[in-house]
Amino acid sequence: MARRIGRGGVKTGFAATRWEADSLHAGRSIAGANRHHRWEIPTRHVGLTSVKEAIQALFNSISFNYGRELAEENLVDLSLSKVFLGSPVTGKTTIAKMHCRIFADIGMLSSGEVILKTPADFIKNVLGRSEANTKGILDATIGKVLIIDEAYSLFGGSAIADPYRAAGIDTIVAEVQNVPRDDRFTLLLGYKEQMEEMMQNVNPGLRRRFSPDSGFAFEDLEDAQVAVMFDSKLTATGFKATPKAREAALGMLQRARNRPNFGNAGEVDNLLDDTKLRQRKRIFSKGYAAPMILEAYDFDLDHERGARE
């Protein structure tokens, strides 16, 4: 019933019109799904405005179908095949897992187990193996969530067609139909440019099943969001930064954000890891006190460059 309401399909009666997933209170309506505890996690993530809006819109669509079910009206089909597009370390995999578990918890899948794969699990350089591997994975994930990370590697990016990769993609197109009887949530994750290139050069059925236009766009963090993330991650480490140290850190992150392939959350993590290492070397070599305090030169040895310019 839950899957039918969520995705549309043939009506089979009016008996069970409320969710009965273990994680929801008995009798809670579909409209209550957007108050689910797992939904609170992605909404607390820094940034991701369009992703949060897209997830909320999907919840609204499920609630809309619930109302139509109560009125014994035809339901609106909803696709469980999605693409998550974004730069490195924007939270695609993390949010994908959370997103899928929400819908598993509210009963849109018979199992809801999350299976994470990469293109290497599908594509084999032996005739017939790509098809067999791909079909085996898809069959094994019925009732579950299938996440294909770095999905653009299903397409080799070459101007010359790769029959092994093409066979894997063709099998996905054949098996993932986006019809009400499907019992699988399939997500393709990857960088926007590479995913667009793949969609333009492979079986056009892939785009019809996984439309980038209706995908979730993970934007790079803005400067203010980077600052919020930095403060949060710094607090989690147990370290504190002097005001000048924080200024130096945010300056480094701002310069990094202006370069290609900014690492977003990963950039903040790397900066803090490098800084803590430099701070430990400074403490141990010179015997300074306050070992949990980070100074400006721990972040950036040339932190006074602005004063010289």
C-alpha cells in the first residue's frame, strides 16, 4: 500500500491507508512522513538548499497521493530513479543514504537495505559478463536501494564506443523501467559535467529513466556556509582558534573556493588535519603551552600576506 501511494499504480482497495513502518507510530499518515526523525538529519546539513527543497517536494508529492488515495482518485506516478549531481565532497553519498532510508522507513520499499556500488562492479572486459554482472546486481537489489557512485564511469568518456560499458548501460535501461511494479530505488551519483557527457553519448533510454533535469543538484558551499562548516568541524575536534587564526583559516578556504575543483567539506577537513599536524610540531619542538589552541601560523605560515599588500 505504501509503495502504491508513493509511486502510483493500480488501486487494490481502500483498506490500509496509513503507514505501518516500524519506525513510524501506528496510524501515522503519509503526510506525517516529513516529520520523520531521519528527515531532520539532512535538513541540518550546511548548504544543500536545493536538495532540501527537492526532498521536501517529494514528501509533498507522497502526501498529495495520500489525499488522492483517500478520495479514491487515480494516483500520480513518482519516479524512484534519481541522479545526484555535484562537486567532490558535497554530501552526495551521505545524503543519498539518508534520503533512501527515509523512504524505506515509510514503506516505499519492501526491504530498504542500502547497497552501494561503483561502475567497476558492473563492467567487465569479457563478452557477456557486463550484462550478467549488471542483471545480477539489479536482481539482488529488488526491494532495496541501489546507489551507483561515480556513475559517469559507466561511460568511459571515449569517442570510441566501448561495447562492454555499453552493454552494462543497456542492461540498466532494460531492467529499470520506472513503473509501479518496480520495487527498487536506484540512484546515480556523480559530477554534473561528467554525468551530462555520459547522458549525451549513451543509450538515450538512460536519460529518460534518470533525468538530470529532475535530479538533485549539490551546489558548492558559499563563503558564509564554509565559515559555518569550519566552526562546526573545529568545535568537534576539541580545538579552539584565536580570532586571527580563524581569519587566516577562512582566508585560505576562500582562496581555495576560487580555484577549480574546490573540495567543499573535504577542503575543511584537510585544512584542519594539516593545521593540527603543524600545531603539534610547534608545541613539541618549542614547549609552548595551551596545546588545544590553534594560532594563525598553524593554518597559514604566510598569514600576514594581506598586511603587506
